[in-house]
Amino acid sequence: MAKPATIQVKLESTAGTGYFYVAKKNPRKTTEKLEFRKYDPKARKHVAFKETKLK
């Protein structure tokens, strides 16, 4: 069987709270790192979330 095209990545909060989301990404189509503005419940506001490796 072929390997799946998508990988799981961790979107970690830039607010320093340690909160993160897990997202899927196709590294063949999207080569740059993901960055989204999402809600951080620990900081209680929308902040930037940047892609890091999921261990």
C-alpha cells in the first residue's frame, strides 16, 4: 500500500501558553510552514499559531 499524502503537524500558540491544535498538511502541495490565527482558551483571545513537529 502507498503511504498517505498528508501528515499531521502541531500548531503551537505564540502566546507561550503551551496550547496547541493538531492539523493535517500535504507537504507536496504546501511546502511552507502553516500559520493561522486561532483561539487560545488559556490566553482567552485569538493569537497566531505556528507549525511545529508533532512528536
